[in-house]
Amino acid sequence: MNDTVLVLSVVSAISAGTPILFAALGEITTERSGIMNLGIEGMMLVGAITGFWIGVETENAWLALLGGALGGILLSLIHAVLAISLRVNQIVSGLALVIVGSGLSAFWGNSGDRPTLVQTKTGVRFDPIFPEVIRDLPVVGPVIFGHDPVVYLSWVLVAAISYFLYRTQTGLSLRAVGEDPGAADASGLSVTRYRYVSTLVGGFGAGLGGAYLAIGVIGTWAAGLTAGAGWIAVALVILSGWRPWFALLAAYAFGALRSLGFTLQIAGIGVPSDFLAMIPFIATYLVVIVVSASPTRARKVAGPAALAKPYSREAR
Amino acid sequence: MAATEKEILQVRELTKSFYGVAANDKVSFSLRNGEVHGLLGENGAGKSTLCSILAGLYRPDSGDVILNSERIRFRSPLDASNMGIGMVHQHFKLISSFTVAENMVLGLNAKSRNISLGTVEDEVRELARQYGLDVEPSAHVWQLSVGEQQRVEILRQLFRGARILILDEPTAVLAPQECDRLFEAVRHMVERDHSVILVSHKMDEILSNTDRVTVLVGGRNAGTLRTNETDAAELAKLMIGSDHLPKLANKSLRRFVESTPVLTIRDLEVIGDRGTEAVSGASLEVLSGQIVGVAGVAGNGQREFQQAIVGRRQISGGSIMLRGRDITQLSSRARSRSGLAYVPEDRLGTGLASGLTLEENLILKSYNEPPYSHRGVLSTAVITAAAEKLVKDFDIRGARSGMPVSLMSGGNLQKAILARELSRPHDLLLAASPTRGLDLAATASVRQHIRADTEKGGAVLLFSEDLGEIVELSDLILVLAGGRIVGSYTPATLDISELGLLMTGAKVHN
Ligand SMILES: Nc1ncnc2c1ncn2[C@@H]1O[C@H](COP(=O)(O)OP(=O)(O)OP(=O)(O)O)[C@@H](O)[C@H]1O
Ligand SMILES: [Mg+2]
């Protein structure tokens, strides 16, 4: 029963969707403050290589994960300085981050006397936390209890970010900064501080996602291993209407698509993988179209009003 | 009123420049405890700048702010708020997707008090009752009318314990009845020992609601006077530095109104943003040489009505004819070409392209026609010459080459739009609150331009919340309430109190 196609697909969808989910959660936080960071792909790659490298060196999966997150944060700091302090166009800065991130990670993954990085299987991994008896329960065993701790961490994060955004005063302030920085400023909130912190949280999510992808899902490093996962996360933020719980659902749906590609390949069914790779973006298109067709719906799931608009107190 | 001689706030030689031009030039000024202090000045005189400095939003280049005999320096609006200074900006600073209560708690120090939205709502209701500023704390700001939003802004400052309230042109966005309520609330505030700085262009408001008044001219203080020792003439003289106010045209010299209709609207129906009917079956006619004024409280379909006429909003029924030609199906550009001039309410949003220069904005609707361009290439010399002429004719100030118009003051923006619209060939001028926020001189000149327009046979459809303006200008006054034309008066049949009632949506039997 637990090895029916459906159960196996759900399990692999969750596994493949988790890195994207982390990245999307981070980006939701960033964008809620009005900063758009399109550099997720770059931050994920840097997170992946940092995490992988630390994993190899320390043989500790948790340190690896943490290191990956730090890598993502460092890269997002570049975006924060450019976009918030220097008021550079956020699209340009975000795209530049992708290039910087891919370059850095590829270089680092190949550099010097450590070509081994490319080939090693880390041997560092996360093990399921529940005992086998529970994991063997029909259906719920593998679907709910069969995961490694990082998957549960992502669930906790979804709940935490959702609670933070909608139930706490700091979350309210963060959303205010993203809706109308001028009004937030006049209310006494520090727009710069909120935007910096949430941009770094975005880097944290992307770095974490990248590191988990490398050590928890794929288990090896290869240049460009994210293969567009960062872009899917960008689409997912829009698709979810900037809401964490919807991001979870969408991440698993996209995870299913990713793993479907492998399944179909193995089964010898000739659906071009490029076509499958397009589906997340087409889905995003469709959602955006459906949503904007109705003004009331559009208001509900519209992005932050001041998204990607630099703020300067004395400018008008 | 409770004003005492004690000065709680002093400003000494405050200077603030933007791009090398001084908006405040060594301004000195003082506020007494418990007084209402009026701030008068032409557009661009630096009133908002001064207020924004006091509210901690702008940092002065030099000069001192002294609060309770202590020299202070605000680093942010939070500092000002903590010291008891609250400002209601000309453009509200509310998050429209949040509720009233959520806006109230925004920026409050979460640690200093344990805030639950429920208690905030109760506190706000209590405050609202005390000051006569009723609002529903659980409503979303986007659902509120402009007047309600303003009450939220004021309550928010009171809620944060502001002792000094700065109101920047609060009545510019209010209907007459709402103005009365606002001043009622202001009286409640001074009774409770608050001090108020009140910016306004309306002389009678200043005269009847302030204790003292300061006049700013070109960023300098031209004089501070006791209100009961001065009058409109003296203030006007200070403000524009000359005794002759532009004379308003004599009302008895009526123009010749031909009977050819320029604009004919039949049974217009328009759906509003929220999916409900905003205009329901309105008909009207504007004749050549005639000014038709549409009076009404904001939010009764004015915006949708105008948008339907200019082609920025789909109509769900009825027809619109311009000089006998059905323009219902035309694009807004085509309508503009067939002789529709439009002065919108929203200056920087729809009226002007905020990032372009004044010159570019002045030809925004004719840049692709000769003589401004030939085969797709702009003729800069012609454009500059034309722009210079308009700047002179309409007395537009504060523009420099290469500067985006968004940096100009409200009054000058308005003159720029008027200059552009009136200088193009047109049959009908649709004007929405054309003098909102303008100073006396600018108001007079804008009205003069509108009047002059009809002397050449043009027709004007005027939407305004300023009843005085409607009465002064119009040959026919219509009342719009709940999306319907509910009343119609000529200057001879005008009954102001009845009209006021109709505006509020009340039924009047005659
Ligand atoms: N943030 C800003 N950036 C650039 N220039 C500014 C800014 N704020 C004000 N100015 C300029 O400073 C001058 C004074 O503007 P201010 O808004 O204080 O005038 P005001 O007296 O409030 O006029 P109005 O009656 O039109 O509101 C104007 O020339 C304006 O263009
Ligand atoms: Mg102003």
C-alpha cells in the first residue's frame, strides 16, 4: 500500500518541493516589506555550495544547513545595500545577484585542490525522525511521518511566518512598510530597518533551500544544480498571493511536477522535460490572469503596493 | 479659546532647500499653548515644508526648533511623535488595506504597552466620542470617504498623545458640512489644551477659526498677526505683497449663452470600483457659452461620472454626445481630439506625467502634431517657445529645465494642467475641483481662465465640492447625490439651504 504510485509521488513531491518552499517563504517575507529580490536562484546556489562544502568538512548535516543559510544571507546583503540604501533598481540588482551567485558557486565548486567536491557523495544526510513502526503505517506513515527533520522545520516555518505576518504587531509593521513606506515612516517605523531585516530573511530562506537541495535531496554538488528552482520560487510567491500556507501547497505541486519528470523518464514516457519545466510558470500566468479578472479577488491577493519601489523620505 | 501667552513651540531661522532652492528661508515662528495658529501663503510658499520639518519628516538645513524651551533635533517622525507633535499631511499617510485600528497601532512601541486590537478599538471609539470625530475602528481605510480618513488621521495623532496638532490644508478635501465638523473638533482640542497649526487657503476659515495667523511668502515669514486684529484685505495684501487682488469678473455681466448643445449626456449608467452602480441614469446638457456646475459631496459618483465622459471608464448604459456626435464608443485620446479638454482632480496621477518636465507635460497631448513634431521627431525649439508662452500666460512658477513636475507645488501643477488643456482647441472643458488647494491669487486666475473660455463660445462642465465656487461660476447648478442628478438651479432660483440638503441625499419636496 505504501509503495503505490500515488503515495510515492506525494512523498517525492514533498521532498522536491521543500527547497523551493524555503526559498519562497524567505522571498514572501522580503517582498512583504516592499523589496523584490529576483536573485533567489543565485542565493540558492551559493547556499548549496556553502552547505555542501561545510558538510564535507564537518560531516555535520545541521552545520551544513546553517552554513548554507549564512551563505544566502551574505549574498542577500549585497542586494539589501544596493536596493535599500543606494536605491538601485531592484530588478537589475536581483538579476545581477543571480549571475554573481551562479558564478561564485561554480567557481568555488571547482576551485583549487578541491575538485573532489564535484564528485563526492557527502555521506552527510538527514535521517527520518520517526521510528519505523510509525513510518510504516499505511499512507500517513510515508506521507506525514516519513520525512527528515528539515521537512518538519519547513512546516514550522510556514506556521511561524504566517503567524508573524498576520498576528503580530511587528508583522503588521512589516506589511505596512511594504504597502506604503511613506505612511509607515510617518507612523514612526524605520523603513530601512524593516527592509534590511526582511531582505536578509529572504537570503536565509534561499540559502537554506539551496543547502537542503544539495545535501538533503540530491546529495551531491554539481554546478547549477538548482536548475531553475530559484525561478520557480519567484513564480510561487506570486502564485501564492504572498501567503505562506498557499506557498506550501504550491511548492508541493511544483515538487510533484519536478519529480514527475523523473518518473516519466524512467517509465519511458516521452514528455519532453522542458515542457514540464514550463508548467510552473504557465500555472503562474493562469493564476495571475484569473486573479486580475476580478477586482475583489485582485485586491485580496495582490502583492504589496510598494513592491520594488525604492523609498526616500524627502523625495516626492 | 484657551490660548495663553506661553510659547510651547518656537522655530528660529529655519532654512530648508530642495535642489538648491530654498523652500523655507530663515523662517521664525512660534506657537502658544492652547492656540489655533493659522498658516497662510500662496502655493509653494513653504507651508507644507515647514510643517513637515516640525513633524520630523524633513530635516532642516539650518535653524532651530525649540519645544518647551528646549532645543530639539528630530531624526524621524517617531521622535516628533514621542514629543507630542502629530501632523495630518496634505496627502494622508494611511495604509489603505489596513483597518482603522491597525493604522492606529502602527509604529506604537509594542513593548511599552500590550496592545490588542480589541482594546484599541474601544479606546478609539471613546476618543472619537470625546472629540466628535466618529469613525468605525474596524473598517478598512479603503472603504472610508476622504472625510472619514481625515478623522482617522486626526484620531491617530490624538491616540498617540499629540499635544500639538499640525493640520495641513485639512479642508481642501472636505465638503462644507464636514468642514464645520472638523472645526468643531478643533475647538474640542484646544479646550483640552492642545495647540493646533492650521494650514488653509480659505481666508474665512482662517479668520473664524484661529487665534493668530502667520503669513509665509516665498519661504519667509511675512508677519504674524492676531486674528481678531486683522481682516481678509490685510492678510491678502501680506500674502501677495500688493493691495490689488485680481478682480473677479462681475457676475451681472452675463455672457451670451447660445442654445446649441455642446455636451449631451443621456441616461448615463456607470459601474464603480466595487461593482455597484456609481452613476445611475444621469442626464445633462451643457450649452455653448455655458458653465454647468455639478455640486455634491465627494464619493457620490463624481469620479466615475468624469471618467465616463473622458473615456477612462466603461459605461453600462446611456450615451454621450459632443457637438452632436456620439462619442460613447471613442477612446479617450479620440475624445480629447474631438474637442474635450479635461482638468482632472488628481493632478499628478491622471493630470500630469510626474516624471517628465513641465515643458514635456505642456505638450503631452499634442506632441505628435505639427508644429511640435515632424515625422516623429520633436521640434524642441517650437516646444520650448510654446511652453515659455504658457508659463508666462498662466503664471506657472517653480519649474526649472530638466526638473520633473512632481517637485512643483500643487497650485503650480494645477496651473500647468489648465494651461495645457485650455491652449488646445476644444469645445468642452471638463474641470474637477480646479481650484482645490490653490491660494487666492491662483484661484482667481484659474476661475478667470475658465470664465474667459466660455466667452469664446466654449462650454464648461464643472465638478467641485466647493459650493462657493460652483455658485460663483455656474449658469446652471446641478446636484449629484447617490449617482443621480437630484436637483437643478439657475442663479435666479438658487436656494442654498435646499441645495445643501439635496447634497446630503435628503429628499426635498417642492
Ligand atoms: N520633497 C520635495 N522635493 C523637492 N522640492 C520640494 C519638496 N517639497 C517641497 N518642495 C518645493 O519647495 C517649495 C515649497 O513647497 P511646499 O509644498 O512647502 O509649499 P506649500 O506652501 O505647501 O504649497 P501648496 O499650497 O501648494 O501646498 C515648492 O517650490 C516645492 O516645489
Ligand atoms: Mg502644501
